[in-house]
Amino acid sequence: MVLFRTLRRSRALSLAIGAAICAAAGIGGAAAETLQERLQVCGGCHGEAGSSKMENVPSLAGQPALFLTNQLILMREKLRRVEAMEPFVKGLKDDEIVALAEHYSKLKPEPGGEAVDQGAVARGAELAQQMRCVSCHKAGFEGQEQMPRLVPQRIDYLIKSLREYREGKRYGIDTTMNGLMYRVPDRDIRALAHYLGSLR
């Protein structure tokens, strides 16, 4: 229990530090007015080219534009709560959100550079087939429309997201992922993430 609490505090601290770094990336979210200014702010956490090197922060490069648009609107309307994002999405207009989404959708995605646990890959591949992940995310896991790109994506962020779906802390446009992840154990979530992280 003590270890669990320590890990939770450590994770919360790292997220707070990450948010502070992002906020100091040159322009505050509320002050950014042009597309280029907003992209400069986004790059502080998500990477200048949209490929994140920061723990638990997703890569945006190559994500479907509709997926990014939906997520930013959900955050702006506080239907998806991401504390670090709140200053940046507050007051964004629909056309500004679409411009951001279109920009990132056209960038080439790059791997996050995390180490892959090869011992978990086979189990992850088996689970991905059983769960029919490709039926929504496509054969190459590149995503489509409102379904996100999963390859390449940060392994730690995939683990975090899948846990949030399982625990009902995150929702998509519908509850498909919540139902799919219901009662999936941590070891299988980790295997899925490392399998996806092994793909190029």
C-alpha cells in the first residue's frame, strides 16, 4: 500500500512538472492567438513535430484529423478532463481546433524511443487478435476517422489510456472502449501496449 501511494505521488508530481514545462514553452495557452503560436505551445509537451518524448504525453503526429478534433472539443467542453490541457483548450473556436487537427494529421509519426518488453509481445499480439482491434483501428493500427492511431504511440500513454477506459475515467464518443476493456487485467494491458510499441 505504501509503495502504491508513493507511485501515485510520483506520477502526480511528474504530471505537474510536465504541465509546468509545457506552460513555460514560450507562450501561455491563453495568450496564444495564431496557429503558429498555438503549435509552439503544443510542441512543448507533444514534441515540435508531434512525436512526444515526454512520459504519459501522447504523440499527435499522424492522428486522424477527426479524432483530434473530437478530443479537443471534448476537452474544451470539459467532457474529457485533462487538467494540463485546460488552459490551452479554453476558449478555442471550432475553426481553430480544426486547424490544429489538420496540421498534426499531416505530420509523419515517429516512435517514442521506449524500450519494448519482447517477452510481452506475443501475448499482446494474441490479445489484439482476440479483441479485434483492427476492425476499428485498421490493419496497420493507423486509425481512421474518430478512431486513433495506435502505432507508433508512446507505450506508457497506451497503458495509461487503456487503464482509464477500464476504470471508467475516460470515454470516447461512445463507450465501446470502456466495454472492451472492462475487467482486463494490468498484465494484459501492458502486453497490448508493448505489442503495439513493437510495431513499425
